[in-house]
Amino acid sequence: EMVKGECHFINGTEKVRLVQKYFYNREEFVRFDSDVGRHVGLTPFGEKVARNLNSDPARLEYLRNAVDTFCRRNYEVSTPFLVERR
């Protein structure tokens, strides 16, 4: 099992999107997208898992806030090293 988090930046931090993908045996079965605001099941098993994950309002709120606490914060920290480097 593996969880992979991705931050997508459009025009700096003007539009930020967090996508958290859940894999089992190299197959993605659940995805959280901050634009959607909830988990989405991509397989029959993933739909059951997504229902379970979406039933926890504290977890959903944490992931929705991760756009600011994780993505935007890391963008500000890493920009001088990654974007402005020549």
C-alpha cells in the first residue's frame, strides 16, 4: 500500500490543488482532490474505502486545510531553490 501526495500550482500560489492518491499493488483505488473536497473511489473496493474516509469530517477538514499548511508553505520554502535558481 502507498499514499502519494501531489501539489499542483498554477500561476505561483494563485491556484493550488492538492491531490492525494492511494495505491494497492500499483493500482490507484482512491483519490482525494482538494477541488472536489472529498475522496473518490476509482475501483469497487475504492468506493467502499472512500465512503469510509468521507464519513470522518475531521479528516476531510484536515486535508482541505493541507492546501495551505502543506502545499503553499512548501512552495514558499522551496521556491528560492527550485524556481529562482539559474
